[in-house]
Amino acid sequence: QVHLVESGGGLVQAGNSLRLSCAASGRTLSSYSWGWFRQAPGKERDFVATISWSGATTYTYYVDSVKGRFTIYRGDAKATVYLQMNSLKLEDTAVYYCAVKTSRTGSVVRTDYDYWGRGTQVTVSS
């Protein structure tokens, strides 16, 4: 079992930055990939970013709408993954969820992920 806890959400003005954290505990995570998803009110939970590793190589992938603004990366302790969000826009407002997939290959598909956190609210104001 993997337990995920997100933090770092909040209210921020458009153009500013936030960093979300996802701390994991439980099973060994070395063979897993991670993802961030978000869900705006009345909408589906959508893919934002994923990170995975093969040997010394890190793979990341982003939805087009956040490319160049968001960065997903892992902390030195390897049990925490971050989502650095810069140049935030009103349309980035959502609940952000962290997820872990029990294989080395990242995915943009929500149902490929096995463990989920409870989410953290990000609200971008004008």
C-alpha cells in the first residue's frame, strides 16, 4: 500500500507561483512512476504531468496547457514529488491530485494509476 499526501495549495494571484508537494509512504517506490492530475468544478480529472525513471534517465511529460510553466521533479529523498507551477492562470484553478503508478512507465491515463492522494486546492485569482 502507498499513502500519498499533497500539500502546498492555496490562493494565489494570476502570474504568481506555487509549489505542490506529494509525500509518499508505504511500499518501496523505486520502480514506480508518478503523476499530477487536476479537477476543476464540474469537470473531469485531467492529466497535468508525469515523471518516471529508467536508470539515471528521468522522463517527464506535460499536458500542452502547462508546458513551459509547470515542472515536475522528485526530491532528494525520493519519497516526495513536486509540481512547481509558475505563471499561474485563472484556468489553472482546480483540486490537484498526486498519483502513483506501480510501474516504471509514466502515463497520461487516470485509470493507469494505482494510488491517489486526497488532493490540494489551488485557486488562482485575477
